[in-house]
Amino acid sequence: MPYTDPPILSVYPSRALVDEAFKVLVENLPPGCPVTVHSLHLSEDDNYWEAYGHYISDHRGSVSVSEDVSFGGTYTGKEPMGLLWSLRPVPGSRQGLRLRKMNVCTPMLVNISVHCGHLVEAFRDQTPLASVLTERWYMAPGVKRIDIRERGMRGTLFIPPGPGPFPGLLDLWGGGGGLLEHRAALLASHGFVSLALEYLTSGEIPTARLDYNYFEKAFNIIQDHPLVTPDRVGIFGLSLGSFVTFNLAAKSTIINPRCCVCISGFHCHPYRSMGEMIQTNLNKLHVDENNYQIWRDMSLPIPSDISKKVDMGKIKCPLLLVCGHDDQSYPAVELAEDIAQMVHAAGKDHLLTKVFYHGTGHMIEPPYSPHFRATTFMAKTKPKVILLWGGQTKPHSDAQEDSWKKILAFLQHHLYSTPNPRAKM
């Protein structure tokens, strides 16, 4: 189809935090013109990720990704942020990839382009009608990043811009290990001094004999910081990080978190290590049609013996639980219900808030993060294991967007006495 004038592609804002929505507009197209709007990202481990939607221009020759329907592609329907949350490895990529930003001091670069017709492959071999390079940041301008190597700690502290004082958060990731900074950087961009803590090296097999004194020291590093309000420090945990959070909230006599957020958490500890759990429950380990491992049944039935669980009736602070009905790593909903029963029996219902999402898996991350149904886990093992996390892309992505709003509102309510100033790009 001939173009009298070159099409114009605009993305606003082209530079934004990762949890901010953008608007993508294509103009100067012929009316009724089929086009593909495509996004492409080269990850830090040199893998390409893409998403795309099929559109037809209106009578003015325009396509608005925020307002128009995609008729096909990696997403369908009216999905303003589908170009981000439906990102997936390009065809031919190796199995089990996971997209994570490791260097938060640089942006995630996403190239948005528009192509003639409804394409499904070979985008990099095509010359686009127009393209725009966008920047997605985890760390807002003015956020300070500080390596922490004191009192035996391994972590990174992020401090929001401004004079403070600020509330604080200890940020704990799961059993995959390593130092993951992206969520802590984003939380600092929302006004919380956040410490991303490494407590397992990458590939290390977790045990139930974690050194809780290590986490208490980390909590106190935040609490003792001159820009932190000492009585307004919380804990944010995911998966194994939630198990640590439950133990600290229910058992610690050293620290007193103001509130806790736990995603896809578990509170049972009947085994000395993850390896023992797997060996003991090999008959409960299943695989799907792709030979991806499903671990959820290994945690069932939930023990009734209180000595094999964290006594959640002893929590002393508000707790937000977020989990998905399609979690294939842990029976997260059943575990959350067991926690609720323990809290109820202790007369502490007022401390617990539960948020469940259908069609949602284990890895619930900040908004617009791509959905990973299965990824390589414990990469030092041979052969490598591809673990099924669960979730369906559209409902999982909706859950990430909704839960993040609820998490920020929960933290705002319990850690800030007045509305916090939000950092801007």
C-alpha cells in the first residue's frame, strides 16, 4: 500500500519508570491500513525478546495502542501495555529464559516499531515504517545506590531523592539466590529506603537452617540509617523470602517490623533442605507435557503439626499476602488459607490481608514485567531443571498490575504518616 507521507510513530512518555504506562500512537497511515506494532528488547544476557499486536488504522489513518483493539499477535483486544507484558523470547531462543534487569543504573531499552501488514515473524529482516527507542527505568533520577558490605552483609541500599526521613524496607527474593536489585530500586523510586539483600549465592540449594541473625542485622542496617524513620521499617518477601519474613515477623525478639508484604509464600518447614524435600517426595514430583517440573504437590498435605510450621498466630504487625491460584511451585492459596486459620485462632484477623488471583502463577513481579510460565532454576545443577511457575499470560499480567497498586497502597498506609512524594523521570 503506497504512503503519500511517511507514517509518524510517537511514544509518550518515551522515558519512564517500568511501572508507568505509556501511549503509543501511529499517524499518517492510509485509512483502513493493516499494520503491526512491534516491540523488541535485547536483554543483558544477549537474548532478544519481542511482542506485537495487529491493528487496522481508523478513518483518520491513526492507530492508538491505548484505545484500539489488537486483532492478533502476542496479545489481543484493547491492551495499552501489551507491548511490554507480552514480551517473549524470539523464535529459536533456548528454553527456560527469564528476563531480569541486573544493572538498574541503566535503562531497559525497548524499540517500538510499526510495520506494513500483519506480520508474525522475521521482524528484524523487515524495514519498519517508523520506530522509536524507549527507556524503561527501575531507578528514578536522584535515587542513590549504595553497595552494602558491612556486618557481614551482602546487599544494595537504595535511597529516594529528597531530604527524608523515609520509611524503610528489607527486600528478600527467593530460592534462586543471587543479588536482585530491580524491585528495591523501584520501591526507592516510590519513596522507600530499600535494601536488596543477598542471602543465597546463585544456584545454592536453600536449607531450613537459615541464619536469622543475618536478616536481623540487615533490618537494623536500614533502621539505623540517618535518613530512615526507625519505627517505620517493613519487610517485603517473595517465595523463600516470604518464609524468612514469616519467621522474622512471628519469632524475632530483636526486630519489630512495622508491616510485611509476602508474595507466593510458604510457612512450613518439615525438611532440612530443598534437596531433602525433593528426595522425600519424588512420587509427588510431576512434569507437564514439556517435561517441565511441577513442585506444588510436594508441599501437600500441609502439616497439622505446629512444630513443622511457623506459628503465624504470633505475628505482631500487619501482613499482606499475595498469591495466585495457578501457582505450580507451591500450593500458595492453600498455604495462605492455613495461615489465615492460624491468625484467626489467635484473634488477629485484623492484621491479615489476603489477595488471590485466578490464572496467576508463582512469579508475581512489578507491572508490565513479562510473564514467565517456566524458566531454568538452580542453574548449577546438571542437567538443568526447567521449573513450571504457572500462570496464564493475560490474567497473570493483570494480577501483577493490580497487586502492585495494592502493595504500594498497603506500604503507604502502614509506613507513611503522610502521602509520600513520588519520584518522576
